[in-house]
Amino acid sequence: MIVLYQFPAAFGVPNPSPYCLKLETFLRLAGLDYQVRSVGNPRRAPKGKLPYIELDGEAIADSAIIQRRLAERFPLNLDAHLDAADRGRALVITRLCDEHLALLLLYFRWLDGEGWRQVRSSFFGGLPAPLRLLLPPLVQRRMRQALWAQGLGRHSPDELLSFAREDLQALADLLGAAPFFGGERPCSADAAAYGILANLLLCLLDTPLNRLAREFPPLLAYCERLRARVWA
């Protein structure tokens, strides 16, 4: 049995982490049995982040590595209908979602004023008074340092939104008239796309990035299709 460790649900989506939602969506698309255990603090997780799984007594971290290990362990056919070019395209979509658009989401949740007020209230509002005052700025500072080192944190909010618009337009163009990024049926890239897009389009948070995403109705329709197929 696969045991999935991830953050609790929040903001009206199954998981507020694009990576956790990506992995659980992948497990559902692949038809794999699993159990979920909610974790509030990822500090003790392998590599210090969520999600991770336990499989055959081994703890495995990072959504991409987990998917690779699952493909080695189980006879998955999620991408069997894709040719070489389609598999390359699926990888590009996954990288765009995981390595760029998801980082923009982090910025507009944790560093931008609008998003930060909502996240701080939701994640830290129930803590005892000393922690409620001390912990949020420490977490925000670590996020700021990480995004500065990565590079995106050096740009203005308007510049970041222009990057996000390009990402969202690219996803809309790649989807085209197809129901899924895998064509007539979902592929592994759909797990990554849903992980981030659901957190932008189905999430109850109201940030500049979420509002920008709503300017792309085909992506909202896509999220609703995949939600009906996988999460209904």
C-alpha cells in the first residue's frame, strides 16, 4: 500500500500545495490504491518538503522522483498512448508548471501583500499568541530568501504577472481544443497542470495571480473537466 504524506486540504481545493495535488491526482489517474496522512510541518519529511510517500518500507520524496519510482514499481499506462513527441511535450508542460508557474504562485501567496494576509490568517491564525506573532515572519523570510536565490524574487509584481500571463497563455495554446493535455484522455502532464491550475482557478484565495488566471476560460473549463473525471 502506498502511503501519501501531504498538507491538509485548504482554500476549497484538495490540497493547497501544487505538488501535493499533482501527486494525488497522478495516483488517481494511474488507478493506484493509497492512503493519505496529513502533515502540518514538513521539517521532518525526507528532503524537508512535502509530498512524500512510503512504498515497500522506503520513504521517497519529490513528486517527480515519486512518479518515476511508481512507474518502475507498477505497470502504469498513463502515458502509453503518447508518441515520443507527445512525451516530450508532456515533460515541457510539467516543467513549466512545476518549475515556473508554481513558484509564481508561491510569490503571490507568501510575499505579495494581498495573498500573504489571507495565507497568514488561514495557516497561522489558530496558533497560540507567541507563535502566531513570531512564526509567520520567519516563514515568510525563508520564502523570500528562497525566491530571491532562485531569481524570481528579484522582479516586481508586475513583471511576475507578465511572466505568469505568458505561462497561462502557453498552457491554453498547448491545450487547444483537446479535453486534456494528453489528448482525449489525461496523461502525466495533466497531473502537474491540474496541481497548479486548480490552485489558481478553483481555489478560494483571491490574489493578483488568481485573478489573472480567471482571464483564461479554457483553463477553467479544463480544471472542471479533470475535477469531474478524477475528483468527483
